[in-house]
Amino acid sequence: MDGSGIKSALAMMDERGSGEGAGYVAYGAFPEFKDYYAIHVFFDNIHEIKDTVDRELSKWGEIVFEEEIPTYEQPNLRKVHTPWRYFFSPDPLLMPRSMTPEDDIVAHLVMKINTTIAGALVFSSGKNIALFKASGWPEEVADFYRIEDYDGYIWLGHNRYPTNTPGWWGGAHPFNLLNWSVVHNGEITSYGTNRRYIESYGYRCTMYTDTEVVAYLFDLLARRHGLTPEMTVKALAPPFWDEIDCMPKKEEFISRAIRMAYGPALMNGPFAIIVARPDAIIGFTDRIKLRPLVTGELGSRLFISSEEAAIRVMEPDVTDITMPRAGEPIIGRIVA
């Protein structure tokens, strides 16, 4: 699918935003470079900063190809950063310990660049993933990057209405780390606890919004700790204790163990979240469902949105419209 459909769907929901941030992510956008990490960077002043980023990347691997991300001037969207992308191949032999996984090298680079190189912000770092975001309305951001020129087999889109933090390019959704991309509607009131927990594992939050921590929590729990998507959601939006007490014995044991092991990862507040990785898309809400989430299906395609109207813009013949229960994950998997 190209990006024209999700642009139309997101433009349907302009009342959910303020024109201060929108974005999209496409999985499968770079088939010719699918084996390399597509590292996307916003530069404040590319002529002063880019050489520093190049040197940092070269310490850890090879820049296979790089380019300024094509953009197209829009009347009401001011280009305050230069978006750039590198296709990068890490070299584990350059690490102090040669057995360090490649994903850990790239995650380390993201955190180091974002905390030590002023004026450079890595906002996406996964393989075969293209991410587009800026301060503007959804249709303006889509036209700025001309997302209809890109094809993907999973798309996410988001229209932001910043409340507790300023609207800026880095704070627009989606948020990404490695293969994980996240969009979020609502507020995570447990952000302080969640941030302290994730930063104890070496992650660093630099984008001034609560949603960033969700991408890092998924990376920690699912990639590094090996939890399934279902168990990861159970850790982030677990059942209440009185609900756990009423579960069958095996399910009760697992749910109780997850709550005890991952207490600081539990997210409170009103939220609806959609997470993607190369082989799946996952949608879930808070434990009381204080934010809406709707799903639809047609054939092999799964749609997840805060509004049924947006789904029907993309696919008027969509069937099986459902509203998931609070905390219940909806998971669509890619079948080879």
C-alpha cells in the first residue's frame, strides 16, 4: 500500500490535532536496503553537525548509503530541521566485546547521539522502516514528504494535540526504536516512574513527551527480555488485582508474576496505543478504556483506529468492526 490511504484517513481526524505535529511510518519502504538499519536524523544545522554524527557512526560500522530525505515545500509548514537518513551496517568486531548483538549497537548509538550531539536527533533506526514527521497538520506533513511515493505493508499515522509538552518535530508521533514504532492517544500519568525504570536499563528519554517511553518499554520487555506481545501488554496494562484473583490457577500465576516482576513498567492514565514491528501490529488501551480504540477487517487486512470513520475512508467495504475490551490486545501478525 502507498501512503495516500492513510493520509486521507488521518486528515479525516483533524479535530483530534492542533496542527503542531503529525507523522507516519511505513514498514517495507526500502526493499533495496532492507538488510541495513535506516537511521533517520533531524539536523538543526547540517553543515556544522553532520560530520560529528558521521564520525560517531563510523566508529561502530559502515555507512552504506546516505541521503537527505526528499521534502517538498508546503505553504504552512516551516522546515526548521533537515531530515536525513543513513543506511547503516554495524560491525560487532568494533565493539569491546565482539559478541554484542547488532541491535544493541544501534540502540547505543541512538542514545549517545541524542544525548551528546547537540542539534542532532535520531528519530528512527529500524531496518526497512521509513518514518516521516514534522510540526503541521496530517495532510501537510504527508505532502511535505510526499508519502504516496512510498510503499509499505504496515502503516501507522498520528495527529497530535500536545497538552503537557510543546509541539515540535521530535515530539510528533510515531516514536521509533529499532523495529518498534508507536503511536499513542491520551496521557501516561505514570511517566515519571516508567522513565526512571527504563533509564535504569540504559535508555535515555530526550523528546519531551510521555510516548517515547512506550517504544523503549517494548524494546526492553519484548526484544531484550523475550516476552511475547501478549505478555508485554499484560505487563504494561495489567488486570487489576481483584481480577487476577478470579482467574484460573495457571493464568493467575502468570499474571501475578508479571505484575510483580514488571511493576515499574505498568502504565497508568487514559491511553490507546498502537505498536508495530516488522511481523505484527498491536493495539491496546488502558485498563479502564478511557480512550477509544476500534478495529476493522477486510480479507487479510487489519485496521486499528480511534475512529471508525477513519477506517472507512481507507476501506469503505470494511467488515467486522469491533471495539476491544479494556486492556485487551488486538494483534495482527504477518503470515509468510
